[in-house]
Amino acid sequence: MRGRAAILAAALALLLAATAPDRVAAETYPSRPVRLIVPFPPGGAADILARLIGGKISEQMGQPVVVENRPGAGGTLGADAAAKSPPDGYTILHNTNGAAIAPALYRTLPFDTARDFAPVTQIVASNLVLVASPKSGIRSMQDLLTRARANPGKLNYGSSGPGNPLQLTMEMLNRAAGVDIVAVPFRGDGQIHTALIAGEIEVAVIPLAAAVPLIQEGRLTALAVTGPKRSAPVANVPTVAEAAHLPGFASAGWQGWFMPAGTPGAAIERIQAEVAKAIATPEINERLKAMAYEPVGSTPAMFGAYFKDEIAKFTNIIADAKIPQQ
């Protein structure tokens, strides 16, 4: 009996010794700086949000969160760098709903969107808004649809490029409402705003955060927000679903964090918890709302399911709109 007990004790000791590093690593994570890859240029909306949240969780965890901008190819260069990073918990990718568009938009990608990333959390949801040029004479959603149905292919909207979430939202509306409002290409959102104000185009879908001051100044006319519910900064503006009588219509932007596939679950859960804690603080919560963001902080499982649905949704939209692959 004593021999058997000794063997069992030795085996237990070996097991504890083998698992000790994992337990210590989980207890002390993170023990060094965390890299936060932003696949867009400095100063943009994604970069600003990444730095805001990264700075806060750096304070909370006691370790630096170092933002690394890796712009190019619609966000795919930075995403590729993240996908090929060691899955050790020290690389995070900050991305937008463009991540769900890429699989259908590009013929080939250097990574597998569904296989190579572990969803961590959706940080925020953001509304888009359908606006009209005051010079167009369009004052409401019904004005727009009445004119569009009477003159198919005659009205136009500003587009910042094929496959852009703003363009895809407008194509969703074309399909759902049975109209044909034609895309006019521009190099960026700023050019679209200028063209709208000048009356060179009739309408466009643009980010709410950028639209609010232009709406308040009377330089643009807000027709409808594209998300599932009204937005506080423009509480009197209906949703597309309300104004166009299209139940279920919703197209909202989002930003979230991913880690390389294979990252330990403990690291993923820790980062998600820190983000949820950060966006719940009055300081960060108020700043997000001032930027027209709705804080989310979803769990990895919730974000993973939502991301999967988004990929399927945009795949259908791109196919229906016959947008050529890049």
C-alpha cells in the first residue's frame, strides 16, 4: 500500500509541476506590453477609438498597450500581420465591420477570416445616417423613395468605393425598397460631404459622428438613421425601417477586437473583461457617446456569433448588388 501511495504522490507532484507554468502565466497575464494592431492610418475613427480603449485598459492592467498602425489594402495588411503573430495573448487586432466584408469582396486573402482569428469583443456599435443635399429638395425618406420610384436610375448617391460599408448600406436600401439610386464614386468621405453640400449629388450614407455637426448647421438634411433604433444625437430622425416602412432593415457599423486563433482562452477572457470594465467607466462611456458610439463589450461567444452573421449578410449583399471582386 505504501508503495502504491508513493507512486500516486509522485505522479501528482509531476502533474502539478507540469501545469504550474500555465497557472502562473494565467495569474500574471499580461506580464509585458501588449501590441494593438490598427489596420488603418493614424488619426482616423478606428485609430482614435483603439487608442482611447487601449490607454484605459493599459491603466487597468498595469502594462502598456502599444498601438501599431499597419494601413493598406482596406485593412487586410494589418489583419494579416495579426493573423500571423504568435497566439500568446500579446497581439490584438482592432478592426471594423470591413473585416466581415473582406471575404466576399476580395478574390483572395492572405488569411482565412473565419479560421485565423479569435473574436474577443465588440467594443461599440455605430450608426450611419442617410442624408440629402439641401439643394436636392428632398426633405424626407418618403420624398426620396417617391422620386426614386418615379425616376429609376436618375437619382444618385455618393460612394467612397466598392465594398465600402457605406456603399453596401445604400445597396441594401436599393434592394429592400425596390429602387435604383446610382452610385457616384469619390475618393473619401470628405469629398462626399463637399459634393452633398454643393448639390452635386442627391444623397449618401455617411457616419453619424461626422454628420451631426453638418445636420445641426443645416448643411445636410437627415432622412433616416440606418441602425435598428434611433440615435440620441439626432433623436428626432427616424430609422430607415420606420420611415421607409421596411421592417427589419438595419445596417450599423461596429468596431471590435480579435486575437490570433489559438490564443489561450484565459487571455481572451481577460482582455474582454478589461474592455467591458473600461467602457463602463463614466469617463470612457461619456466620451464614446459624444463620438456617437454605443458601448457594447460583448463576450467572445456573442461577438463570434455576430461576426459570423455579418459575414453571411455582406456576402449576400455583395452578390445581389453584383459588386465585382477586387
